[in-house]
Amino acid sequence: MIVIVMAVAVLLVPSKDKEVAADNVQTPIAQEDIEEDSSLVTEEVESTQESSKIKDFKSYLEALDKEIGYDVLKENLITGKIFNEVNKMQDRNETYSYMIYYLEDKRKILKDIISKLDSLRDRIENSEIYSANQNLYMAAINMDYTVLYLMDAIKETRDHDTVSRSTANFADKYSKERDKYIDKFFGFYKFQVEKQGIEDVFGLIK
């Protein structure tokens, strides 16, 4: 009788190997579930890409503000504040090193603006807006060159108490190019703002 009870007890206790095997059993994932999950991810990616497309002027302005910021554009590209600040520094007899440091910092900001305007081009689907963005991009490039030659002029003044004619001419050349592209951009900008009745975010229309 005792032997029978023990035999039954042994049969009722699962072996260690059986427990491990049971733990390793995984519920198979249906192929339909995998395909469904994959399609959902694809739809989400396509939806994100579609929403990032720039199809009209309003969405372009929103992209400008989000990627760069209106204030950053005004401070570094549009109002000519950089030159006014340098003039004030000269009036205050600031050191040449201080002015060069200020301009070097501005060039870093301009490089970032140029990079972001360049990346925006890939998202624009409207030819007129693409052209407007290109004008702003070219204005930023010419502003960067203007600042570069302005820095050179300050360095020459520091080192030789004079500014070479070529450096001054280059700074003037790129400044005029910047003005040309800015005028093109804001000609289109003003037309769109007035036509569509959207907000004048740069405060140019009186």
C-alpha cells in the first residue's frame, strides 16, 4: 500500500525538465498580426512625412517660426541690427577683440539659419514658396559673407590701423547682394500677407 502511494506521488510531481520545457513554450504570433503592426508603423511614418510637407505660405511661416524663429531672423538677418550694434561698439570705444567675438557669435547663428533654410527646401511643394525660401537662403549666405569681411576689416584696423580697399569692397558687395535677396523675399511676403489676410509676423506692413 505504501509503495503504491509513493508511486502515485512521483507521477503527480512534474519533473524539472518538464517545467523548463513548459516555461520555454511561446505562443506563436500570427502572420496577420505582424503584417498589421507593420502596416500601422508605415502609415504613421507616411502620416508624419505628409504633415511635415509645406504646401502653402501659411504653413511655410509656421515652419520658419518652428525651425528658426521669427525673432532670430529679425535679429540676425532682416533688421540690420548687427551693423547697428557694431557702430554702437565703436562709439563706446569697445576693444577690437570684443567686436570680433560678437561677430564670430553672429556667424555661428547665421550658419545655423542657412542650414535650416536649406533643410526646409526638401519639404516645400509649392514653386513660389520654394523661390521665396531660396531668396531668404541667399540673403542669409550673403549676410554671412558680409559679417566675415566686416570681421576682416576690424582685424586689419586692429593690426595695421587701416582697412584695405578690397576688404571694404567685398563687405559692401555682399551687403548689397543681401539687400537684393531680402527685397525679393519681402516683395513676395507682403503680397501673400495682404492677399491672404494672414498675420504680418515681421511687422513690415503699415
